[in-house]
Amino acid sequence: MDLDSYGHQPIRLFIIGQETNGWSSKYDDIESLLKTYREFNMGEGYYSSPFWNITRKLEDLLSIDHYSCAWSNINRYDHNGREPKGEILKEIRRLDFLVREELSLIHPDVCFFFTNRKYDYRLRELYSGVEMHEVKELPYNHFCRLEHQDLPLHTYRTPHPRTIRTRKWERAFLSVMEKLLPKVDNAHKGRC
């Protein structure tokens, strides 16, 4: 993660996606992968991407700077431009603990798992005893608030933003989040 402006935001946002999308697959070259993430800069320049477009709208709801969130993926990388499956997924799952470690190190105030319900089994493995609560006004089987002692109060598991957009849930999702998410208190602006 590249967290240049993250720590300077009055509300810290952490986004966890599913996997990269056909990115550099030099699995044995950590510096190359870090450089790829850094140069990507939280989707700067990806105006038509539902993932980054909805992320920008969440930053706006929180009144934080664009490109200031922390970002990671449950699958650290994809496999040949696609979702990892079979033995590849089994190997990638061995790295799931990194999401938990990242979260504990950066202490976000708000966290979104854009991982869809298909990865709930992995969230349950990461956070034993996690409770999944209904988010009123949104389809429960697709949107839920996660409750666990190691997660921020405002932690949500949602469909991938592409699904949110194609199922025409975006307006409702953002409206509900506007009501639920913390607001910037002028007394806390500029926190470092």
C-alpha cells in the first residue's frame, strides 16, 4: 500500500477489492508489484471504472481527499487476468492474513469489503465469529455490516461496484451510506 495522504485524512477509508485485473504478475518481484500499485495511484485516471468511481463517491461522502484511501485486495493478484481458482486460489488464500494485518496496522475508521458474498467464507476464516448484519434499505444477501472486535464499527461487505452499478443499486447504496457513515467534524479536520 502507498499511504501518502491516508494518515492526514479526518476519516480514514480502507477499500478491499477482489483482485487486480490483469496486472503485472511478477509474483516473485515484490518491488515490481509495489511499483505497479504505487503508479496506479488508487485508480487515478480510471473515470469510467465502477470500482474507482464509487470509491471516489465514498470519499466525497466522507469529505476526504480523492485518492486518499488505503486499498488492498483479498486476492493479492489475479491469475492470467481472471479470478484465481483451484490450486491457484488455494495458494493465494494462504496470504489472506495480510488483509487482517494491514487493517490492524492502518486503523481505518471506515472499511468496505467489495468482495461480494462469494468470499464470505474467507471473511469468516479471517475474523472468527464475525457477525453479518442487515443494512436496512439494501438487499441483505448482497449488503451487510460486519461486526467483529478487530473491525471498525463502520465495516461493510458489498457486491463489487460493477455489480452495484449493473443491478442499479448505486443510488440506494450511496444514499444509505450517506446516512450511516461518520461525518467530518470540523474540530477534527486536518488530523495527522
